[in-house]
Amino acid sequence: MNSRSTLLIIDPQNDFCDLPEGWRATDPLRGATAAPALPVPGAHADMLRLAALIDAAGDALDRIVVTLDSHQRVDIAHPTFWQTGEGRGVNPFTPITATQVRAGAYRPRDAAALPRTLAYLDALEQAGRYTLMVWPVHCEIGSWGHNVHAAVKAAYNRWEERRLAVVQKVTKGENPWTEHYSAMQAEVPDPSDADTQLNTALIASLDQADRIVIAGEASSHCVKATVEHLAQHLPSRRLDKLVLVTDAMSPVSGFEAQAQAFLADLQRQGARLATCADVLSLLQADA
């Protein structure tokens, strides 16, 4: 029996990969080697395994969808947005709560942004999924860090040319007023921005596949958030379609427990955990 298989690759971008020196670009303005902004330990090896899977699977993959974290330089989750109450800079990896902002410990650099910032933080905390985290500026639109890992891009380019098909790219995160871990919906949707709302069209199109193979970075954040929304809203409710490729995703350092809890929860709901080798066997058996 032939099954339709879709590969969903979440944020396979340079800024999330612990790339060795030879895989990094040179900044012509500074003459320095570019460094990934938010490297996830193990991500480079994940992406090499994923690229090999794409090549080996060949025509057994009917569709490939790639999501791209895509941010402005000034963003509510970047240090460029914030300052301390004394006017100093805010370091990356600083969590900020509405209570702290109301107490004056942190504030937006743009004083006029305070009311909207507090409204956002209140809504985010009420949702109960995340506390705002100030991340390093990452996946800035137009930057080297925004680009797809070279091996993954080369592999899906070969797939495109062989199949005369186009890999679908889905951007998320352009709105600077809300965090957008999930490719399906922003953490706090902006009523004036359709791109932050639940992407029902993407979810419905993914549901047309018999198997949805999921890989990418990071398992503790963007993979987790995307798959949670997908599982929650999949029209068929067929969570057994979901195959999470455990050796093609890794967690942000310090968030390993969240990643493990996510994988265990999805497995309890019916999703399958598999390695790249396992997935290749499944795809070849279907062909």
C-alpha cells in the first residue's frame, strides 16, 4: 500500500545550529566569522542526519514543508527592545514578567510601548505556556543566521529537482509584538495581523498526509510548540500520523526536561517516536 508522507522540518536554520568553523560564513564588513546566535547542542549533527534521510528516502517523501523563524532586529523577545529600570541593557536569557515591569525592574526602550508591552505580558502569562524570555537577536530576516542549514538545503534542493516539486516554506515571527515559537500560531495572536492567527490552512493540508514526519530545532521550544498546536487542531484527530524524529531534534541547553516531557506526552497521545533509520525503514516499506 502506498502512503502519502510529508516531512515537516521546523526551523532548520543556521542560528540554531552548533556549526563547526568550516560551516560558518565570513562577515565581509567585519572580516570575522559569523557565529550562530542561539546554537543548540547537537543540532548540526541532527541536520546532517536529516539531510541524509531526505536523500535516502527519495520519492518516498511526497511533500516537504520547512518553517522559518523570521524576526525583526527590534522584537519584544530581543535585548534591543528592553532596558533595566536604571537604563542599562538587558542580557539575553533574561526572563521578564509583567510584575517586574510594573515594579520598574525592566521597561521598553521606547516609553510609548509600555501599555502594549504590559498587555502582551499579561496575555502571555494568562495563557500559561511561557514566560517572556529575552533571547539573543536571532534569525533576523536577511541574515546568514536566518538561512537554512546548508546540508539540509542541498538535500531538499536535490529532492525538488528530482521531483520537479517545490519545498513549501512557512515563515513565522515577523510580528515584533508577539513571540511565535509555534509555526501554527503566535503565543498571543495579534487581532490586526492574520499571520499570527491559527494557520488552519497549513494544518488541514498537513492532515491530508497519511504520515507526518517531524524534525527540526529546538525540541524544547519551536518543535514542541508547533507539534502541540498541530496535535490540538489536527482535523482528523489522527495523532498516530505524527512521527517525531528524535535524532533530528535537540533541546536548548537547560530545557532538556521540557523536551523529554513533550516527547513523552505526544507519545501518550498516540504519536510515534523514531530515529532517522526507523523513519527510512517506514518510508521504504510504504513505497
